[in-house]
Amino acid sequence: MAWRRKKPRDWSQRAFEESEMQRRERAAGGVPMPQPLSKSVDLPERSTWKWTLGGVAIIVVAILIRNGLDSRAPGLTTNCHVPAIALSSASVHRGSTLRWSGTGPAAMHFVITVGVGGLRPGAHPGQLSPVPDPGGSVNSTEIAVFPKALSSSCKANGSFTVDVPPGGYNVRMFKLIGSGSAVTGTPVATKRITVTS
């Protein structure tokens, strides 16, 4: 016995059957179900790319504002007679960046240190070695800003990475006097910081 293949329905026949079914539903009082993939005139069209672009723009602006605020030097009143320093924070994590501002007599040479109570002559002429604060050790000291000079406007600023173990430290500005083997360092300004892990 051979199987007979059914003839495929014609597209016009299918369209007729669908319209007939819809007519019968309407006659019986039924409401046709909405097509999930068809566009609805009742709902506004969503433009997800606009929302995505707006979200990305907000994030970029927030990052730029934060970086701009983080890169500003801390405020400090200029004084061409009395040296002073200002720090961007009194509490920092080890390995983080700390911004500083300094003021004092124009062209004054200075260094900024962390955990250093004094500077003594080093092994070579013209070299200075750090003397730790009381209770500290050489491992808990840092020369944060190497020898630098204040500008003619009596100011300087910059940043350094805090690289001392967790604890409380004095950040000091030392005025450098003399040159060559006769150079000495005198503390002229101090700020206190707390370093966390």
C-alpha cells in the first residue's frame, strides 16, 4: 500500500481560513489576542540606545569631575616669610597618592619627609640621612619629595605615594641650607597623617 502525500495548502487558502476564524471569534463576542511581535500604536517606541548613551555620558562626566577634584593641590595661603605645608588628606591608605602644597620664602630649597624627625650628614659629602621620629625605625621613614625649590611666587605643589607601614606619622618640610658637604636640613613645617593598610 503506497502512502499518499497530502497536498500543501495554498497561501490564499491559509489566509482565508485565518480571516474566517477571526470573523467567527468576533461574531461570538471574542476579542482577538494581541500579536506580541507586532508594533502597538498604544505604546511609545523605546530607544534603548539613547538611554545607554546617556548612562555612559553620565559615568564619563562623573569620572572627569572626580579626577579634576583629586588632581587639585590642597588649599594653602601663600606666605613668602613663614614656611607651611598642606596635605590633601589626614588619613590615607598605604600605596595611595597624597597631594601637597607648600609655601615659604621664594627660591627656598626643601624636602618633604614622612616619619623623619631630623636629617643628619650621610655617608657621602652633601648627602643627608633620615633620623626616624621617636619610636620609629629606618623602615618607617620616607623621603616623599626630593630636594625642590619654591617658585618666585613662594609656592610649590605636587604629589607622592605613601610607602610606610600603617600607623601615625609626621609629614615634615625641611628647609635645606648650604651646599655640598655643608648642606643641612632644618624642620620648618609639620602635618600629622594616619596611614592605614
